[in-house]
Amino acid sequence: MGRSKELSGGKGKKKAEAVSARVSKWHKKPAVIEHSGPEDSNFDPVDEGNETTQRAQKGEEGNHELELVFEADGLPRWKKSERLLKFPEEWRAPLYKKKIAKSKQGRKKLFLCERKVNLEEVGRFGVTECFDRLWWREFLDFDYEGKQEVYMDKILEWMSTLEKKENGLPDKTELVGFVNGKKVLLFFAILRIYVKYDMRATNGDPYEYPSDDTLAVEESKEEKWITMIKKLFDVPFDTDIPSWPLRKENLHVFPWLLQSFVIANVMPCTSDTDSVRLYEVMILYALITGSPKLSARHLVTYNIWDSRERQAKKTIPHCRLLSEMLLKQGANQT
């Protein structure tokens, strides 16, 4: 693993802990700037106890029916198990904005910005080598023309109106939203303009695009997951791996260090950061071995869409990239 061998053994663990303590210094978090009116002026936080079931109707997505139970504010109840796409179109934007407004975190904390990393310092430990293996370096050093500006209101409006057009193949997927009536697109080809992902990876194989179900999987019963877990974790002898909790403290030293960068910039996460999710296992394994050769653009597209669709996900990832998109497509001025 080249330089990463410095982090093996007891001394390596102590060195890695020292490095992790300095990660916050490497991560330069941009200011979040709002350019328009009051915060979510049309969406007041709602008392979850004040609800009504007097009105209900059916919404359809394909052959699936969703019974709508309306709350006191006139909006249908959105359960954690339900995807926003299942609701009739007229309810999606107000439900999404209500989700954001009801968050107990401060509004600015919901907009997760890419953090720049001191490449020279982390390079000593083999971190940049791993990201270069997949041509993901700009996950560590994203250059945003707008500098420190993050257009919160514009991002929120775009996310609330978002539609996903799959067009048959993952690399043909388009995310389409509107900002004050102006169409703003995010798709593979246009992502390449904003950030140089997926260009010259060390591994010459084609990029892979895991399905949404694979990225959302929560059980490690399949052999491929067990193999990756054994590679990354210090697994006690005779452990039943599918039922074994995946904790960051049980990672081997080098993946333990990489995890900080994964949850900061690749798959942004702010909750339960002591646990390791299965999609993070796959990403750590890919960074260390070069396989599976995952597409950064696919992961970014997945993150953005998933954060909109899930009721429990209040944060918005990749906000400097989204601000770059708005800037380049002229939507920041609308």
C-alpha cells in the first residue's frame, strides 16, 4: 500500500489518531451565504401532534397506491418508509420544504459543503494515492469558482422541484429541477465540466454503477460483503459477520483514517459517524484496492437524489458543487 504501511501496528494507530485529530484543520469549510428573503417564510414548523385523518385520497406511482392522510397544515403525512416520488406531484415541493423547515438543526447546518484538504499532508499517508486510483482527487480538493458562496435558497428551490430521468442507463440519468422557472440540469456529461471526476483511473476497467438497492443495502449476507468486511475490519475469530455491528473503532488503521474523508466529502454524513454503513464499506474497499471501480459522478447523483427522496434525510450534500451548477447555468441570478 506504499506509504500507508506507516500506519500499521500500535505506533501506526497512535499516528493515525493524531492525524484524525487534525482532520478538522485540513477541512476548510466555506461560509454559507443566503441571498434572498426570510428563511422558509412559507413553511412554518408544524406540531406533529396536530394532525387530522378526516381527509384521505389515493396517489399512484406505477401500480403502487399511496393513501394520503392529511395533517392540520393541509399537507399529507410523509412517513419515514415512504419515498417522496410516491406522492402526487403537487405535494412534493411543499413536503420537501416542510421536511427542511422541521429540522431541529440550524438551517445552515443542513447544507453540507465539500471541505478542502491539505493534499501535501494527507499525501504522506497514502490518502491521495487512494483517491487518484479511482480519479477521485477532487473529492479532496474541489475548486469552486464561486469561492465561498453557497446559494441556500436557490439550492432548496431546485431540490424541491427535482425530477429524475433515468433514460435506461445509470450514466444517462438526469436530475432536472427549476429555480424561479429556469430549468437547471445535472447529469454525467455536465458534471465533467464542473469537476474532473472519472477520467484517468489507475484501474483500466470500465466504471461500475451500483444500483440504488445495492447502495441502500443494510445486511451483509452476500459473500462479496463478507470479503470486503474481512479486508477492512479487525474481525474477531468465529464472528458471525452478517450480524456483527460495523463500528469505526474496529476498522484497520488505514481504512479507519480514510473513513473521515469518505463521510466528509464522498458520501456526506453527519449522524452516527461511529458506525460504518455497507455502502461505505464498498467505497473504502474500492479506494484501497481499486475495485469495484466506482464512478464518482454516479455516487454524487445518487446522494443528491436520495437526500431529496428520504423523509429522514434533512441534509443536502455537495452544496459547493450545486452552487457551481447554479452559477454556471445562470440560475443564481434569477
